[in-house]
Amino acid sequence: MRLKNLREDRDIKQTEIANILNCKQNTYQQYESGKRQIPIEALKKLAFFYNTSIDYILDITDQIDPYPRKNNI
């Protein structure tokens, strides 16, 4: 996963991202390290926050640009 790279590229601390996801810092650290699976809703929040796709976060694609968003989101 690219969570750590996305966060560090923006000089954001783990605690800040944990606050966005409404979880504890150590829980977020486990997401970054792959020790814990990140919930889908958290992935969606991070994709919106970083303006990218879940596929990019999960290292499925190298295309950083997000997909077009649905109008009702």
C-alpha cells in the first residue's frame, strides 16, 4: 500500500490522518504497516482526502489521478 508515501509526501503526521479516520494513531500505524486491514470506508475517505483512487492507494495502478466522481457523493 502507498499510505505512508502519500502521507509523507504531504508532511502529515499519522495522528492527523488517524483523526480524519476517527481512529487511534496506533491503529492507523497498523494500516500503514499492513499489520491490520484497513476498512473500505477508511479507504474511501483517504482516496477523497488525497484526491486519488483506491486502486492507487492499494498499488493496483500507477495512475495517481482519481476516477471521475459520481454526482451524488
